[in-house]
Amino acid sequence: MFDVPLDAWYVWVGLAVASGSVFGVASAMPTAAPPESTGAAETVDSVAASDYAAVGDHPVPNADAARIGAESLSLRGAGGTTHARFRYGPVTPARGSERLSDVLDGAPPESRFDSPTAFERAANAARSDDPEWRNVDRISVRRVSWEGVDVVLVG
């Protein structure tokens, strides 16, 4: 009584629409895993929480670009975009300034800045800038202390 006759045209049209919908959903799924931002944020937190000068590196193999701010980071890749907040902050994004970037890469701050005050001003300016997407393959972190100025550089 409630059986659908399989030779009716509307059954075949409905089946074609349903099949097309399933195909569309399946083809829209990402082909790669999204980048894992939580591990990178935990690396930043472990360096930031240290009482002493420290260095950390975290590879981000699934990420094409990163956006690092004073309170959080975002990673973007073929699988999508992920976000993570820092528990210990604020941190200083170092890739906007060549001098801060040099300090992140291992140069002593006194070799790039005239005084601890100039170093602190540069760090404050970098924290207030809007974060930008930059190409990455790893996240680097360095905690630097220079005559009472403590800065956690991330890039």
C-alpha cells in the first residue's frame, strides 16, 4: 500500500539528486589534516613560563602560514585554519622587526639595541601591531632577559 514503484520516473530523479548531494558533500571535504596549533602554543607557553632564559622550536608541517599575536596564534594549511591562545602572555611577535627577529634567532639584545629601554619599546610596539599571515615551517620561541626587561619573542 505504501510501496514506491521503482519504475516511476520521480524515484529515479530523487535518487539522482540524492546521489549528487552525497557526491558534493564528499568532494567538499578537506584532503589534508588541519595544522595543529595547540602543540605550537604549548611550546610557546613552556618557554614563557620559564624563570630563566629559554629557547624552543615547534615544527608545523601541515601549515602554510601562521599569524602570531600577543595573546594567540593561528595556523593555516590545506586542511583549514586552527587557533590557540597562550596561557602565559603576552608574548612578542618578532617577525615584524628585523632587530627583534635577529634576537629571536640568537643574537644578544645588546648587539641590536642601544639600551634595555629601546629593547622594551620595540617589544611593546611589536605587541601592539596587528598580526599578519606569514609563511612558516616552524614556530621559534626565545625568552630574553636584559637588565630587568623580560621579553618572550615568537616567530
